Amino acid sequence: MPIHIDINEIRVFKAVYEQQGFKKAADTLFVTQSAVSQTIANLEHKLDTLLLERNPLKLTETGIRLLNYAEVVLNEEQSVLDDINNIKEGIFSTLQLALNGSINNLYGSKLIKEYCRDSPLTKIKLNIMPSRQIITAIGSDLWEIGFGPFQQEMPAIFETIPLFTDDRMLMISKKHPDFAQLIADPDTILRKVPLIVSHLEDQDMRPAIDRLRDSFGSIWEVNDTDLRIDLVSSGLGMSFLDQRLIASNSDYQDLVALKNFEFAKIRLRFGIFYRKGKPLSMGAKRFIEICKAFNF
């Protein structure tokens, strides 16, 4: 039968050694001296070895080994208790958050600053990634919560918290050399203009993505939101861009939404999602509370 050392036995043994006596150990532990003596006797019987020499009190070689173990176990016990208390208070809990590019550009700084003011000692692990990757990461438990656009049909494994809606429009810059012709004869010119997409847009445009590939001369896959907008602003291609993001920056005034195509507008719901039935950390719960109260 396997031998198990009870943590109370370890605590009593360590107290006897530190207090250099059974009576002082009993006083420290608020128990009777006979209870301490019985605990040590039972522990020595269980281990079939003498741990403490009496008169004078002295550790045996096996006692020295058990004391080393006792210090590790009891220190770890205190560490766990401290961590549990800190987590309840929002300290040392870790916020594992994945944001898509638009959310980060529009609200990331404000949300994280507000979160840090509310929970200054909470650890933060933050990543910016395309929405399809966020969905995969949350579904695989690599990240705790994600914030970005929902798919038309979110997987059943997710809990979702909708926060706002936005239109994703097909946009091009007035600086594009074929801009005037594109407005006049869009079907012909469209095949000469690269479409700049990310994983996010590939996912959201299904099942229309095959038709889109046939409509454009080339498709460039660029995951970084800022770089994608910069390429469009420079007149190098067109892209599906979130209207809130475009409206937030005066540098994007040269961008024009194309409305002559049935696929030119995608209505999106943005919000937080996480694995259904998964207990959330205090860090995640606090971030969700902040987002629910935030004026989007």
C-alpha cells in the first residue's frame, strides 16, 4: 500500500524542529502537547524510521531529508494561498486577449489603459491577429478571449457578447491611376486592380470569395491592417475596410467606397467571444465588464 505524508504531519514535524520542543510546538500550533507527540509518533511509525532524536532534540539523517521536503511543501502551500487571494482581488490574474486589427486601431489603447487603471497588477498577454486566427486560437484554448468581428455563423463552442456593428466596404483611393475609369466602367477595370485582403476578409467573404478571385486581376494577402490601408491609400490596390476605422483618420479622406457591386458591402457584428463553459479568469471578467460599459 502506498505511503502518503499528510500536510498536517509535515507542519507539526517542522514546528517541533523550529521550536526545539514538543510543548513549544503545541503552543504555536494551538493544539495539545499529546497531539503533537502522537502525530510525530504516527509519522515515524508510517515511515518506519526515527526522525527526531530526543533529549536533546536533534534531527536524524532521515529527519533532515524530511525537513527539506517540509520547507518546499509548506512554502508552496503559502504561495498557492497567496496567489488564490490575489487572483480573487484581480492581482496576478492574467488577461490573455487577442484583438483584430480594426479593434486595436480604434479602441485598443483606450480599453487597455482603462483596464490597467482598474487592475494595475494584473498580468496582460495581448496579441493582434486576423480574426480567423483569433477564432482558431480561442477554439484551441491558446488564448482566453477574443475581440473582433463574428463570423456569420459562429461555431457552437463559443459564447459571444455582441458590442457594435459596422460595415466593411470595398474601397479604393482617388490616387489610383485607374480611378476615373473604374467609376465609369467598373466591370472592365476591376480585373486590372489587385484586391488586398487578410485572413479575416477571406473568412468573412465566404462563399463569395471564389467569385471575387475571378473578378480581380490579383489578390494580395496582407494581414497587417495599417499596411493594407497604406497600400490602398497609395493607389496600389483596393481592399475591404471597416468604415469606423476609415472615418477615424483624416489621412484616409482620399479613400472612396465602391457601391456598384453586389459584394461591395459586408455587414459585421463585433464583440467578444470565448469557449463556452470555460471558467473565465478574473482578468478576463474585468475586461468584459469594461467593454460592456464602454461607449463604442
